[in-house]
Amino acid sequence: MGKSETGLARYEKVIAAFIVLLSIAGIGVSSYLTYVHWLDKSVVCVVTSGCNEVAESEYARLFGIPVAFVGLLGYVALLATAVSWLLSGHRWDNWPLMAAWGMALGGVAFSAYLTYVELFVIDAVCIWCVISAVFMVGMLVVTTVGLLLSEGEQDEVDFDSA
């Protein structure tokens, strides 16, 4: 399953499509949370009751910027990376996948920190934050699989050339 001179391998297109879908979903969640933060509205909280406690806590801002907006920027960057990878074809090789993996790893680490703060400091859980964390973990899984597949493809090419 190799790359053509002009395009991505099939698995790379599937990986990029998953990154696009998860990014769009993450943009939806983080846009909503940014919207309610900037307009000083209550967060609709369906499953848990701690959304507003989390959204109004001192941890809801990072250097004065809403954490939700930081997440929005992260998801937009992931989306832009995946779209540019799809549009570039083989020309950029796997650097967009590696960049997406790095962003997803950072997103998971930040989400883990925020989840810790929710559970052990604020003592409240925001379902929107949990959903965003799940999207980011999904992003990390998808990009890791993509990197492992691309490494296997590279080994296959090296084996064939020997």
C-alpha cells in the first residue's frame, strides 16, 4: 500500500479525514464554550451539574484568555494541518501528520491537567470539557495509528529496496 507520486496513500486519507472530523467537532464544542464565556452566559449542562462552576473558576482562563478559546485555536490548527495535508498530496510527506500528532499530544496533556483540576481542585465536572478531552484523545489515537502505519510503510519500502 504505497504512495503514488501525486497523492496520499489510502490510509493517510482516512487518517486525515478523521482529523478533520474530530477537529470540526472540537471546534463546535470550544466555540460554544468560548461564546458563553465571552457573553457571560450560563453553560447548558445536561449530564453533570458542574459546568458553570468550571466555566467560572479561575482555571477557566490562561493568562487572561479563556481556555475554551485556546482549545478553539488548537482545533483550528489541527483542522488546517489536516486540510493542508490532504491538499498537498505526497509533496509534504508526513510532516503534517507529525505536527498533528504533536498538537494532539499537547492537547491531551492539557486536557489531562484540566480534568485533574476539575476533579481534585474545583470538585466539579463540565461535560463539555470531558467531550473535548475525548475528542483530543481520539485525535491522539488516530494520529498515532497514522504514524505507526507510515513507519510500517517506510520499513516495507526499505525492505523492497534491499
